[in-house]
Amino acid sequence: MIAKGDLRVEAGRTVQDGLVETDLQLAQRAVITGAAVALPHFSALADLPRELKADGSVVTAADRAVEAAIRDVLSTARPDDAILGEEEGETSAGARRRWIIDPIDGTALFVDGDDRWLILLALEEDGEVVAGVAAHPAQGSVFWASCGEGAYEGRIVGGRVVAATRLHVARGTDEIEESRFAAVPETWAPHLTGPIKERTPARPWTVHPGLLVARGDLDLALQTGGQIWDFAATSLILTEAGGSFGGLSGSTRPAPGASLYARSDALRLATLELLADVQQPV
């Protein structure tokens, strides 16, 4: 945390009173700030206003409040950076550095009182994700990574990240049949999950399945739909843990659609081949 005083903003860092806050530290601080806004709403769901978006998904006052809080932290510390958020769209479009926010990933879980929802935040530079943080605030867990520096899991205690543990994907064969698999949300795309489940059963999950692959607790995960803010942070965490991420088109950059998280390139490519002939439902 940076103390109050004279603030200087430099490329990729904030300097205040002689202390330096890196992009990753800023991302962690912004997510912790968002979590402090989200948790009181999660504790009082009966009073939480909610509505449906045009696409049929749920949005709540908590989603908007969390994004606003995170934007405030980021815009103060990095005023020249662009910000893209699920609820408020993009500001300062065209900047080479862009923060990508999913204020509450899994709003349907949130409103059901399910503690598996996340706050996701990533930093993209020149089109490449270079830092990412994914937190399950109701569980007190947080995952993070920066490009070339590895991936980690820790705990949020007293507004601080503690107990950092390095993440590594599991070792093993690249056969789908021998893989530990999970899907999220499984009900969205049975035409995608079905062929994989014919080879290996889907397992229950308590933490986002892509993060479980990064931790080594799963070998393969399918996220059946989403936008760039759903994948930006988790994709970097996985790859920095030694795993392989990509969309069903084969692209390894986070983008709208369904995406695969795998412990190896070979397993991801084998799964892509399995799904190559799957058609979208009519």
C-alpha cells in the first residue's frame, strides 16, 4: 500500500513518498478494494437490486459499484491508461496500456449466495496481457501472475495479500480420457461439453476451473462462453503456471467465445481436434 503524499505517475508504476507500486501491486490493491465493496452486498442479497441485460444475463448494483471502485483506483494511479469494464465499457480507447475489469464474474452465482464468484482484473500492453489478478472474495483466495514472473495463489487477510504459493500445472499424459476435467458454466453449451464428457466425466469445482488447472488440481477445463474480461486474467495465470490456453478457433489470445484451459499444449490441441466437428446448436 502506498502512503499519502506527493504522487508521481511513471510508466508502469506509481511513486509516492519514495515507495514504488508496480502494476501487479496496483492490480491487487484494486481487486481488494473491489472485494471490500462486493462483500457487504453479498451479505445482504435480499436487498440487492438486480435486473436483466439485453443478453439475458443478470446485473446488480454490486457489479456497478465494484467496477466503479476499481476504476477509481486505476484512474488515480494510471491516469493515461485505458480501462475496459464489463459494465461501463471503455475509456481512453487507443492507449497502448489497457486495464480489463470483470467486476463480478459469475453474477448468477453471486445472487444465488454461491461463493464461487470472482473479481477479475488484467493489464494489457500492446495487445498482450502482462498482469492479472483473480480473486474469490467470499472465499478469501486470490490468484495472480505477471508476464515472465510466474503465477501464485494467496489469501486476502486484513486487506492484504499474504501466504503466496507458486503455482504449477500437473504432470501427466495428454490423453483426454485420463484427464481431470471441469466445465464452467456447464449448462451453457452441452454440444461442447458432451464430447469431452464422453471421454472423461466432468468434476465438481469450488474454485474457477481454469485456476484449478493452474494449481494442478485439474488437467483440462472448458469455459463455455465469455468475453475478453472473462479470460484476460485467468489465461495469464494459467500460462505462467506452465499451462496452455486458447479459444476454439485456435487463437491463444483471450477473446469472446468458448475457451480451453489445459495443462499442456498437446492436451489442448487434442481437445480442439475432438471439438473440431462440433456444430453450433440451431
